[in-house]
Amino acid sequence: MAADRWNALNDVPDFPPHRLGPLADRLARILKTRNDILLFQTEAVVALEAVATSIARPGLTALNIVTSPFGAWFGDWLRRGGADVVTLSAEPARPIGIESVEAAFDAHPDVKAVILCHAESANGVLNPLAEIAAAARARGIVTIVDAVASVGGHALDVDALGIDIAVIGPQKSLAGPAGVSALSVGRAAWALVSAAGGRRSSTLSLLDRRDWLDSG
Ligand SMILES: *Cc1c(COP(=O)(O)O)cnc(C)c1O
């Protein structure tokens, strides 16, 4: 083909399969976690939808902290899967206060998971992640964090904070390419995902992805 017609994007070489493990290990080091790392060859909003799809089911109650449209979508995906969603919205362009999160936990003792965005790219909000994660951990609640915009820009110590699922993308603070993403999943999160009624046979199924992980 004439050199001026050739487009490198049409012929990107395959990422070598033997590099996927080391890549996951490096991401785990960035996140400071020993949890499993799942890679998504698609944009981060799909990884977020996969998390919502994989935990949602009738009988699950989740507290969804909304500080931007991403949080609102997460709530929609949970409801689509039959979950009960308690929505806690912050004032526009303000972080959520830890007192209102604790009040919501107290008012809804059946909450099993809390979802929040660490830092918002659209409005600059930084939510009090450490405090919320500590309050959730004290109550045995699984903490799910959209860290797409914050990873690389704010400290994100997944294991020290007890974050059960962290979703990240490379194209914000890490200045990497768009269109790929990853997430870390810890033991308590896997228990929630593998409880009866979980989504299977779907590209959004974390259970399916764990099978691929287990098969090496
Ligand atoms: C950009 C962003 C996303 C979505 O990432 P995409 O890779 O564009 O799908 C999700 N959450 C937050 C906070 C973001 O800033």
C-alpha cells in the first residue's frame, strides 16, 4: 500500500498474551493492592457498567453516592439488575460530606455496598474516600470506587483503605491511551459478585472474567 495511505491504527500489533500478567502486576503496584486485577480492552465506563451489572440482583441494597453523571448511571445499571438503590446526592460541584454518608448507613442498615467516585474530572470534586471507606469497613459494607480520574493524580492506596473494587483508566491523570481500563477486585467483592443470581455469559460478567483468570 502506498505509504501515504497506510494507517498504523488499522494494523496495531496484538498485545502479546504473556505480557498481560506482568501488566496486571504493575497496575496492582500503582493501586497498592494484592487484589485480583481484571483488564478491560474497552473504555472505563464499560468496566463500571460491568461492576454494576455483576453485583446487581434483587435483594441487594446499595448506597450510591452521586457527585456527577457517572454516579447517576451506576445507579441506573444497579436498578436495571433489580437492586434497591439508596441515592445520596451531593450539592452540585461539592463533595459529599462524611456525616451524610454515615447518616445514610445508619438509616439503611441493609446496605451491602457503597459506590462513589474518588475524584470527578467534570467538576473537580474530591470525595472523602478514606473516611467513607473506613465507615463502610466498620459496618462490613463493600466499597466500590470509580478511580478513573484520580489514579495517578491523588493518593490511592487500595489495600490500606480497604477498597473492595477500584475501577481505573489510563487516560486521565496517568496521561495514557483512552479505550482500555482495569479494575481491582478483593475477596469481599468477589463474595458479593458470586452470590446466587450473578450475571453469566456476558462481556459485562466479572464471574466470566474470573474464570478466564483462573484458567491462566
Ligand atoms: C473519564 C471518566 C470515566 C469514564 O472513562 P472512559 O474511559 O471515558 O469511559 C468515569 N469516571 C470518571 C470519574 C471519569 O473522569
